[in-house]
Amino acid sequence: MKVTQEDLDKVAVLSRLSIPAEESGKYIGQLDKFLTYVENLKAVDTENVKPTTYALPIQNVFREDVVKPSLDRELALSNAPLKEDGYFKVPRVLEE
Amino acid sequence: MRLYDKPAHVLHDMLVKKEITSVELTKDVISRIDEVEDDVKAYLSQTRDEALKQAEAADARIAKGEEISFLEGIPGAIKDNICTKGITTTCASKILEHFVPPYNATVMEKLQKEHPVILGKANMDEFAMGGSTENSAYYPTHNPWNTECVPGGSSGGSAAAVAAGTAIWALGSDTGGSIRQPASFCGVVGLKPTYGRVSRYGLVAYASSLDQIGPLTRDVTDCAHVLNVIAGLDEMDSTSSAAAVPDYTKSLVEDVKGLKIGLPKEYFTEGMDPDVEKAVREAIGKFKEMGAEVIDISLPHTDYAISTYYLIAPAEAATNLERYDGVSYGERVDGADVVELMTNTRSAKFGEEVKRRIMIGNYALSAGYYDAYYLKALKVRTLVQQDYTEAFQKVDVIMAPTAPTPAFKIGEMIADPLQMYLQDICTVPLNLAGLPGISIPCGYSSKHMPIGLQIIGKALDEATILRAAYTYEQSQNFRNEMAQLGGKN
């Protein structure tokens, strides 16, 4: 096994997910099997190969900087789970 | 006379000639939904009242003698990851169970100018992650040809609706095969346009460098018409292409004389179902008979495409899905502080496959692993793309199976995620390279399940693959057979 419980815990924190103890074995096994499979990329010589992030050669797309109507605030907040006075509401972030 | 079993272009002509009304047509498709939807489960939500109003409006325009556009008054379905203003858009996820988009995706704005009838939102794998629609957080969709089988995915609801006659046309999205593979499994036509050909604005992002919206239709003629409606530059999507959009219906001509077809040996894999290989090779033989030239080619990095895709797509997904934090929209599960709130929300509301891909993505992007996994995958992506560039110097199109097997049974593969990923071998390389591809029916398995032929084109050359697809389709009768909801009755 390449993937340890510690690896899973770390990646779960990065992902803002909590994995119940009874499910962690399954995820570790699946992640391990996956990472073992993708090892096949090691066989590919990528010396001097540039990475591709987008398939089309599109760069720096500009448009005129003009004011246009945008989403109304009420509408933008219409799906918020909790809101107050035109703001999204969350538990206290900063200590007093 | 039933109408649900006819393609859009036939229905359009009947509407123009006033042989039918849009209300009659819409009611007939709704009756079809009543007859078969319990067995198929293609829809997540239906908008029947609104659909009938749209049909009445179309009829009023026809009665006034106005010239109508192609999709006017013709009922279709929209994959539930495409934002529809005022209509719940869930992505088949619990985290967006009550999400009502305050705006339309660009494709919806473009469609609305055509005045189609929208019947509802189609089921899918949660956040488009999957190839069977079993990852829907609500219920799986069943294949109309055999309801014990999957319809493919992730656009399984869109493909099943078109195949079952519960929609005349549909929109789907394709990140690694999610239009083409369900089209193949359900015996319909599905096209993934070139990356950038169709605006992604308002398409809920899964993997932004790979996602494309495209049509699922009964035949190639309808496909060309729907592509005409949705293609084009959009200032709201900076990755959309400024290239001129040709009239794709000009491709609806029977002509493959001298067309150079590349046959990549790597796409005819060891695990391929013999029925699939036979049907695809027969189809290619037919092209030869019709005057095309078949050339054996090699795309040597195909073997690495699955690894490359399943590192890049989850990495992009991990980033894209960070927005589901229980704060600005979507569901919220409370916690003592903000981090706990986010963790509780995501843990309770994301499904298993989504969690798996987010974790794979974050693993591949994390310190110490970034170069070995993510960056490595981006470099191999360059090589996959170069394979095609070289091949397209010798050939006009590339042909291959869409999927290595016909539709598999529900539950057959869901327990083994890697096994499921390996099924995408014929479809993911195109997304990595940004190329267009179409799946068209080319035969049946021994159990009478549909098989798809995939035609791959050069970037922005949808016109040639549509012409090849149309020419083949006209030589066959697959488009005239509707799914009979086997397996159960």
C-alpha cells in the first residue's frame, strides 16, 4: 500500500471532507489502486515537453471595459442558505 | 398517429405544412413520458405547464404565417448541469438540490431565440462524473433498449430521453465522453464539438479545460441543426473560439469519395467486445465501398490517456468544486465555525464519486506530488495532442469505436471505480486534444444493444465529421428503429 491513513486524512482536510472511520479503508484502497495505475506515466519521456493546460491556443482575451447590467443583488443572494441585510451570513470567523 | 418517434426535421416540416400543431406534438411526447418514464427515469424535473405554453406560442406564430426556426415548437430536454433561469438545476447532486439559477447559460439564451419547447432537466452522473448515470444522487436512469442496462453517462438522461421518445432532441455535456458514450449505448447521435466551439457560460464546471456542451439527437440532420443554434463566440466565455461558424446543414450531403479515414490500432483494444469490433469494422468497410480511403495509423500515447485524463480532470474538479462551501448558494449543514460548516456541508451533500475525484485531484495537486502527477499529466497531454496533429497530416478523419462494449448492466461496474474509468479509453483522448467527435449508431450486439461508431475530426472541422456521419447514416436504417424498452416487458 502506497497510500496511508495519514495521506487520506491530509487530503480530506485539503478537500474539506470528513471521511468516517468505517469508510476510510475503502477510499484508501481505491486511491491506492488508482495511483498504482497512473504510475504508467513514468514510462513516458517528457523531457523537453511543454505542459498543455488548454487545447486551443487562446491567450489574453480582451473585451471593451464598459459598464453593463449585472445580476441584481437580491437575485444574486436568492440561493444563499443564510443572508442578512444584503450579505451572505456565516458563523463568526474572527475572534473578538 | 404518434409523433414522439420522429426526428426534429420531419416534425419541423409537418409544423410548417400545418399537418400537426406543436401542442399536439408536445402532448404526444408528454403521453410518451407518462407511458415509459417510470421505467426509464430520464428526467430529474419536468416543466410540463411551461412546455405547453411554449407550444401554444409556437402554434400562434405558425398560425399567423410567420416563418419558424428549426427547433420552434419541438420538445427537447436539457442536461441538469446547464443553468436554466428559474428552473431548478441540481447537477444530480444533493448539494444543489434547491438551486434555482438566477441566469441562463449562453446555450439557453441561444435556444430561446428559436422558441423550442423545453420538457425538463435530464438526469446525469453527479457533476458529470461517471459513465453510467448511476452516480446521480437521485436515481439511476435505465437504458431504453434494455432497462436492466445503464444508458451510459454522464449525459445518460439526455441520451435515454431521445432514445425512448420522451424528448425529440437534447443537450448534454462531454468532458471525457459524456455525450458520445451514452449516445453509443442508447443508439442515438451525439456530438462533442471542438473545445471552444460552444460557450461554456452557465455550464456548471467540472473540468474547465475539457468540458463542452453538445447535441444528442435522433439523426445527423437534427445534430447539424442543433449545433447551428448553440455554436459561436461568447464574450462571457473567454475560452470560446472566435472562428467563424459555418452552416452545418451544408454538411448534410452524401459524399465521402476520396475521404481519407485513419484507423488507429490503439483504439481497437484487447478488452474490446467482439460485437463492437465487428460492427465498427463493417461500418468502415461500408465507407470504403462508398469511395473513402482507409489508412492504418498509430496514436502511440493512447495508452496513457486514461491516466492523463484522470489526473487532470479531478485536479480541475477539485478546484472548481471548492465553490460548494455552504455560503453563497447550495445546501448548508451548520458547524461550530466556518471550516466545520464547509466540511459538514460537503461531507453530507457530495456523493461518493465526487468525493473520490476531489480527493484524487487534491492529492495530485498537493505539495510533493504536483510535479509527479499533475505536471506530468499536462506534459503527456501535449504528446496525446501531438499524436493527433501528426495523424491529421495524413488523414481527414479518424474512426474508432465510441466505447469498447455495448451498455453494461446496472450495478455491474459501480463497485470498481478504476474499471469504470478504463471504459473511457476511446473517448477521453479527444477531450485532452480538444477535438470534435461524433458517435452514430452502426449496429447492434448479439443481444440487440446499440453500438456506436466514433468519427473524430480536426479542430473546428465539425463540418467534415458531420458529412461523413450523414453519408453513412443515409446508407443504413438504424435511425428508423426506436428503442422498445426491452428487458422488462
